[in-house]
Amino acid sequence: MAGTGEALGIDVGGTKINAFRVARDGTIVDRSDAPTPADDEERTLATMVELAQELRTPDVLAVGIGAAGMVDATDGVLRFAPNLAWRDLSIASRVRGALGLPCQVDNDANTAAYAEYRFGAGRGYRHVLLVTVGTGIGGGIVSDGRLFRGANGFAAEIGHIIVEPGGPLCGCGNRGCWEQLASGRAIDRMGREAAGADEGSTLRRLAGDDLEQVSGRHVTEAARQGDEVALRIFAEAGRRLGEGIAGLVNVLDPQVVVVGGGAIVAGDLLLGPARASFHEAVEGPEYRPRVPLVAAELGNDAGAVGAAALALEELGRVMA
Ligand SMILES: [Zn+2]
């Protein structure tokens, strides 16, 4: 059985549930998805079980789940999701009960980090930091080849480091969290502010003259056209991103930083300034090996693929 078994990987995000059947080498064998009933915990669980039943075969040995929020990996309970209504959701026991399969639950950025380490941009390294820049900022740490979960599974909630006391309000209840200043949401906000301040701005024109509609997509488009305001927004968000990463590298000493999430469609518009400020802000840059800051390779698939790989790894440990 060892070496041939597969696992189901399920990524539960705020808008969509992705479910894959995944082979040991990370290959996605089959896939399905459904919208997340985000305001209904029971239906969220039921949808996860339905997708798993749809993809399940006799080769499936375990289920891995990556969920957005603070996941207690010791008992598979999602304790708190800052941007969603979920509180104390007993994912592991419910899914295990419905499917009769071992079930491992982690934070979705943790599972994505593990996937990038095993099969993506972190391949070949033992110490990997993943930073996902989407609506918010998530993170995952692989230390010496193992996912670093902390005491409960709450490690690497990096988006909620306060970098500007009294700054913009965050979904977690605090002000000035890193994710409010360097994420896709921050780029959206800066774009709206810039468009509001200038009636003739490119951003405003791209959004059909509707200020409320200005988003990161328009900022990216304007920056690609060489618009200086949009380039300044990326310079600012990238600087904040790079400074935050420098702080994390000072703490964790990874060999590589993989940057994923929706905002990396902007590519070097964001990563360029992030690299520059990172290398400036990290401690003793001339006295340490250069830490590459690279784009993630697995895109939206990473969360579910990593969840499946972690479920198989956990199974191996239990059976050893
Ligand atoms: Zn926060």
C-alpha cells in the first residue's frame, strides 16, 4: 500500500472550496469545486463532505484540509477566521465521521507552504517561508523540511503583525496590521484614494469613472501603461511587503521566500520594490547568503495539494 495511496486535499476559502484527489508525487488526479456557503457553517461542512464523496476512490487513504483562519491542528478545529463567520468549527471530527477516513486540518497558508516546499518554488530547499499576498496576507513556515505549526497550529499568522499602530482597521479587530498595508486590499484602498484625489486620473478612467469600482486590477493596468500614480502605489505596497519580509527573515532565517497569492499577478510591479526594500531592511545583508524572493509556482492549487500531502505524511507517521 505504501507508495501508491492517494489522498484528498480540500482547500476551504472564503468564496470557494477546492477539492482534489492527489497522488504521492503531488499530481492532481481529479478535481472538483463548489462555492463556499460562507455564512453557514453546517452547509460549509456538508459541501466539503459532498465534494470528498464525489472524488473518493478505494485508493484514497486520508483527507487533508486547509482552511482560512486560525486552525487548531491538534484537534482539527477552526477556532477563528478574521474575515469569515466561522468560530470553533469542528472540521476534522465531522469529516472523519462522515467519510471514515483519517483527517488532518491545517491553516490554508500552511498547507500551501508545504505544497510549494514539496512540489513548487521551494523545491530543493529545507527552510522555506511562504508569504501569500491576496485580500490579506497569510504565511507558512517549513523549517528543516517540516511544517512549523507552533504549539496549537496558529504559527505564521504573519498578516496580523502590527506595523502601524493606529493604522487602518483590520478584520481581526486590531489597527495597523501588516495585511492592511501591503496586501491586495491595501492596493485597492490606495487606488481608490488616489483616484478620489484626481478627477483626471488614469485609475478613474479605467474604472469607468466609478470611484467605488477602483481596484488592484486597475492599479496593475495603469502601472503597466506607465502611470506614475499607480507605480507609486506599487512602490509603497512593495516597500511595506519587503520590510515585513525582512523582519520575518531576521526571525526565521529561511533559505528562500516564496511569495504567492492573488496579488502576484502584478509580478515584478510588486516584487521589484519588495526585493529592494527587503535587501535594504534585512539585518546584515552583506554578511548572509542572499535570500531569493521568488514567485510561487502552484497558484490556487497549492492549498489543496499541500493539504493532501500533509495528510499522507501524517498517515505515514501514525503507521510507522
Ligand atoms: Zn489583523
